[in-house]
Amino acid sequence: DAEITQSPRHKITETGRQVTLACHQTWNHNNMFWYRQDLGHGLRLIHYSYGVQDTNKGEVSDGYSVSRSNTEDLPLTLESAASSQTSVYFCASGSGGPSPGELFFGEGSRLTVL
Amino acid sequence: GNSVTQMEGPVTLSEEAFLTINCTYTATGYPSLFWYVQYPGEGLQLLLKATKADDKGSNKGFEATYRKETTSFHLEKGSVQVSDSAVYFCAVTTSGTYKYIFGTGTRLKVLA
């Protein structure tokens, strides 16, 4: 069965360190997204990609970067982790087409920055 | 840009009670509307959707009607169960962007 997986599921790091969260999907979807979930804010879009070599900034992109070298993967990198980036991160993917379809979500990566 | 406003939770109901979770949106063009559900410790999953005005999405006893005149997409269920306890997210997107904008989520707790 097709799926979307995130790793690691839990990570504790220190301020200033670089962190990469992996996202891998086997749906062969063109569109991939990274969101962060925080109490009182719901899900906020960090970065998204509509295909290989395409990346776009979302509403809370400062301090984050992504790259899309193949269809299956969209890793999220925190260049220099800050305590404000402590959050639960969700990756999602969806197919293109004339109208938006369902988004499929990973199980989340909980990041703690000390 | 697109935005979604949901009623704040938590919402606590007794089993078999009627549920309404309000959602209003602002969007340009011809938005599609969605409700996603998040069970504890899991990612979000699609509950229902509607892609044009007056459409009714339904699934697992939940319903929501796309009301363009009031820019609303309220979620309803006639008789909730303990297993419906979760966080519910309203979302909007427009054709060609595929950018989903989510509301802040409403936590539902159903007591036996």
C-alpha cells in the first residue's frame, strides 16, 4: 500500500544545531507540503513543492528550507534550530489535477529544541 | 489570501448528543472546502469535502454543506460517539494553488 512516512518521529536537539526531518511518500504525488502544528495556531504552512526542483515558501518559512530532488522526498531543514521551532511537524502529499484532492499526512515528527 | 475561522474548543458533549462545529472562510476564486480529523497521536485524515456551492459532503455520519452566501462550512453530526473524540480542522483551497489553509482546529471530547 502507498504511504507517507516521516523520520525521526521524535527528536531533541540544542539551540543552534542543524536538523533535518525526512519525508518520503510512495503515492507518486507531485505536491508535497510541510506544516507545523502548535497549540492555538492549528496547522501553518512552512514550505511546499509542486514537483521536482520546485519549492515555495509558505506563511512561516523563516529559518526553514526544503529541497526536492525526486518525486518521493521533501526533507525539511532547520539551519540553526531555535526554541521557537519546538513543535510537531507534519508532512503531506497530494495529487495535482484540475481541482484539489485529498491530502495524505504523515504521522508527525515531534521536535524539541533546548 | 485564503483564511479559515473555526469555533474555539474544547467542545465537550455526552454520547448521542448533536454536534455542530462552526467554520467560516474567506477565499478568492472558487474554493474547495474540507474537514479533516486528527485522532490522538496521529496525522490528519480527510473526513469530508465539498467542491462547489450547495454541495454537501458526508462521511461516517458527519455532514457539512458549502454555503457560499454565508461563506460557511459547518460540521454536524446527529449523534456523537466516544470514538468521535478528536481534533477537527476546517480547510480551504482554490484550484490551481493546491495550498491548503487550515483553521486552528476544534477539540471534541465525547463522554460516555
